[in-house]
Amino acid sequence: MSIRQSLLAILDQGPCYGYQLRAEFDRRTGSTWPVNVGQIYSTLERLERDGLVERSEIDSDGQIHYAITGAGTTEVAAWLGSPVVRSGATRDELAIKLAIAVTLPGVDIARVIQIQRGATLSTLQELTRAKNATDNPESSDELAGLLVLDSLIFAAEAEVRWLDHSETRLARAAAAGLAPAPLTTAVPKRGRPAKVQS
């Protein structure tokens, strides 16, 4: 998720100071993505360096307000008007965990999947309870929170479906006699040379 563009979009509504931006981000995302104030200020520094925001005023409490520049407004419009591109390469920890586990001898991959499915179903129940508690939004803030909750629910449901699919695929592979492979003994072309003991 882009904290940078999200903060710019909020600043496009008017000048804010760091803690105010954090509160606005939290409110507008339904408190589903925690961002610490240090991250807010470091992002503001980068946005200022890049000419997308500028310091505008210091209020009576000594808070420095940041205002969006024309270039910042242009970036917000470009962000809102373009799709989120998901990369083809996976960095999903669960996918990598299962990929590695299936290649290791002695690992009960069915148990690994079962443990994950239980945790994901528990998360799904919590998300569904949270959604049902605010399913009739009375403000745009509540609606924003529901959109994020819906996304998390759909992602959890998709993960359960993928785990079911993986379990079926692994059962077919085991029935066909596919087994984990041992470490290769081939010498890698690159690597750190061994230290010579003197």
C-alpha cells in the first residue's frame, strides 16, 4: 500500500500537521493499517524533498502544517486514475513457506496447511464480526472502513480456497509418488569462498 500517495490525497483536502495526518489516515482506513507517526514525518520529509508538499504554517501549538503543491495534486490525480499493478513475482510468505516445505523431507505439509487454514478461518470470523457490527454505514468514514474490511475478508476467503486447492494438489502428487528432493551436490558457480585455516 502506498502511504505516500494516501498522505498526498489527504493533504489535497487541506494543510495538515503530522499527528493530524496520522489520525486522518487512521480514520479514513477504518484503523486497519497502523502507521506510526515517525513514518508519517519521514514520508512528509521525502514528499517535501520531491517538491510534492511544502511547509505552510506553524499553528499556535507549534505544529508545522504541510500543504500540497501543484505537482502533488497532479500525482494524486495520477494515482487515483490508475490501476494498482500487482507484480508477477510472489513475495507472499505463506506461498513461499509452502513451496519450501513441500521440498523438505520429513515435513508434514498437510499439517502445515491445516494449521494455516485454522488461523485464516479464525481471522475470517473476526473480520466478519467486525463487518457485521458496522454493516450499515452512517458516514463516509464508516463506509471507508467497510471497504477495507471487505477487501480483507475476500483475501482471507481466497486464502482458504487456495489452501484447499493446495491440499488437493499435494494429495495427487503424493499418490503419484512425488517426493521431496535432497540437497543438490552440484557446486554453485558463485558463492562466498571458504576461509582457509592457517
